[in-house]
Amino acid sequence: MRKSRFTETQIVAILKDQDAGVPTAELARRHGVHPNMLRTWRAKYGGMESSDIARLKQLEEDNLRLRRIVTDLTLDLDAVKNVLAKNYPGARNGKTR
């Protein structure tokens, strides 16, 4: 994915200018973006502050870390089940000794 020319903080500042009443076409021309990009930013960052963006990034990092942990544990569990199935063939069918 291509990295944006603007940081999230800059995008929030641009959107605040738009909220203050600066026309969309003028803002787009001033910052060298298409007016549709301002609409996209509004959908993604509308109503956010700089602190909200920092919190969002932190939550995304935490979520990614937790997903990796769940994936690793799932792989470990699957490996243990495979080993148990080889060592105790009846254990998978619910048979008891």
C-alpha cells in the first residue's frame, strides 16, 4: 500500500479547516489532492482529534499482536492434537480404554 503524503495529524488539520467553512475545492487545490480524497478522509478521520488517532494506532497494534498470539496458539493446539491422534488412535473417536 502506498504511503500517504500527509500524516494523520495533517489530515485532521485539513478536515478542521473544512469544518471551519473553507470550500472543499479550495482546500483540495491548496493541498494538491482531489476533492474525492477529502471525502475519503472525512469518512475515515471525521470527528477525530490527534489524540484519537494515536489511540487508534495503539489499538491496531495491540489487535495485531493479539491476532499473532491466537494464530500461534491455534497452530500449537493443532500440532498437539495431531501427535495425540498418532499416539492414541482411539482418543479422537471418543473411545475409552
